[in-house]
Amino acid sequence: MEKYFEKLIAHRRKLHTIPEIAFNEIETGNYIKQCLHELGYFNIQLMAKTGIIAEYRVNDGPYIAFRSDIDALKIKEETGFEFASKNEGYMHACGHDLHISMLLTLAEWIEKTKPEKNILLIFQPAEEGLGGGEVMVKEGLFDKFNVKEVYALHNTTEYPVGTIALNEGKMFAGTIEFEIQLEGKGGHAAVPHLNNDLITASVNLINLLNAIEPRFLDPIHENLLSIGMIHAGEAANILPSSAVIKGTVRSYFKVDLNTIKTKIKDMVYSISIAFGIKAKLLIHSEYIPAVNNKEIVKKIKDTDFGKGINVVDCPQKMTGEDFGFMLEAVPGAIAWLGAGNDLNRTTGLHNQAYNPDEKSMMVGFNFFKVILENFSI
């Protein structure tokens, strides 16, 4: 198996040098297609602008599918790697380069062993905020292919190498990413009555938004609204003419996500009336919860994945993942892939120094391989 580990490393380090953001994964996609073409056993189709579907078909039966996200983040890398990003200001800070490498190496194993199963390898664009998974589903991914089960992994340094962590249900929350733009008349701070105080308006609006979760939703439900950015003004004695507020909503309940979105709209409108200003709400992305299929998780837990792979239970988290759109369409499961060691546990996902242990890729590759070898569809 050493040759497969060498392949994993080679793929990962090449991909790490060429990070690209959502729906712009051109060089990444070319690399994926080149590797698949060289194997010669896959029918390659394009989907969702920069997404790639690799089909291995041996009969008229259903497919088992494996998904990797392929986009990176707009983060300036500070790892010091010899194979650091060559695309200034962009980085694989979420480890999607590991995910791609595992699927490409799995493709090579499929080509060499030629399993008697129909297999779909899904290289999905735009997981980081623009919902490439939803686009693929809407474009008919599961209408074109009769997929019975779909699987995915996401690396994290929260768990040590060798760990596969998942639960029998709620794995990732549904999310809404929003932006509120406020506009009014700016002017001297000495005459606030002649101008619009957008900073005070912003403060009042944020207080209103923070009242949604405790006052309009079932307190037993898992819901969260966080404001991550506010920008207004440049000087102490000038009332600004614009302000911007950005935040996220997270929930495991679709009905609550809709309620929160409605209340945000109501409160944005009300603040515009109260302060006599213009207010605009922009919704940048909406993800549904990613919920694992209980029967499939049980099947995973009952499987012996071999020495060095430890399948454990994990709690639900409020992080988001657009794999939820695929899990809503097809039974499947997503799990955390432990990539932690004694040196990297303090630099988690989306960190400019993120450094997942590369040995985790062999664990993920073997996890997928055992599923292919042992799961009937």
C-alpha cells in the first residue's frame, strides 16, 4: 500500500500549490481530469460549471458514490511549506486538497482492481459558501445516475489520525450567510439631527437580531445567529453615510431557518422606518442540515475497517456543509477524518497555518476502499 501513500502525497502537494475559490477551480479541474484521463477507465462528465463526475460502470445496476469538494479559501497562507500556495491570497485552509487526493487515489485503485460495482466519483465545486452541492443536485446529478448510497469525509485536526468520527443523524447544521447594507445622510457629529446616525441604527439592529433566537424560536431547538462583521465610519466626529453588517445563521431545523430569515427581513425593514434610512438585506448562501442515514451509519459501525482505523461517535456541531443537499436526495453519510497530531491541534480549519497530518489521507483512502469492497448496493 506504500505506492498509494506516495500517490496521495504527490496529489496533495500539487493541489495545495494551486488553490482556487468557488466556481473558479479551473487549474484544479484540469489536474483532476488529466489524472482520470490517464487511468482510462472513467467516463468523465462536467457539471455545476467546474464540477467533475467520474463514472465507472460495469452493469445496468445502481451506483455507489463518493464525493470530494475541490475549492479553497481566500486566505493568505502562512505555513512555510515548500509546496505552499502559488496563488497569492488563496489557500487550501480547509483541507479540500486532501479530499481530492483521496478520491484520485481511489480512482487508481478502482482502475487496478476493477470491482464489479458501478461507482461514481463526485468532484464538487464551491462548498465554501456558494453551494456547489445544491447546484449539482438541481442540475440532475441523481436523475442522471441511479445512486443508492453516497459518502464523504471531511478532515479535521480535532481528532487524531486514525479516527473516523460520525453520528447517526445530525452532523452539520443548515446555514444562512447574510449581509445588511444601511445607507443614509452622513455629516458632522455635532448636528446629528440633520443627518442619519447609522452606527446607532446598526447597534439597535444587531440587538434586534440577537433577540430572534431566544424569543421567536423553540428554545429546545439548536439555533444560532452570529454577527461576524460590522463596518461603519472612518473618523470620530463624522456620522458615516453607510454601514455594513454581516453574519450567519445556523440551525438543524428547516422551519427555524425560514423563521429566522423572515424575522431578519422584518427587522431590517423596521430599522429603516425607525431611523429614516435605506436598508437592504442580501442572502449570500443557504445550506440545509447534513443528516446522516441511520442505517448506513450502523453499517459503518458494524464494519471492520482494519488496523489503524477507529470509528467513533461524535457530537453534532453547528458548522455547515453543503453535502446536506446530497444527503437529502440520496441515503448516505459524512464523517470527520482525524488529521490531528501533537503539533497541529491548535491550528484548526480555516486557519492560515492549517497543517493536517498527511497520514490521514491513507486512513480516508482505506475507509472508502473497505466500503467499496464490503458494502452491497
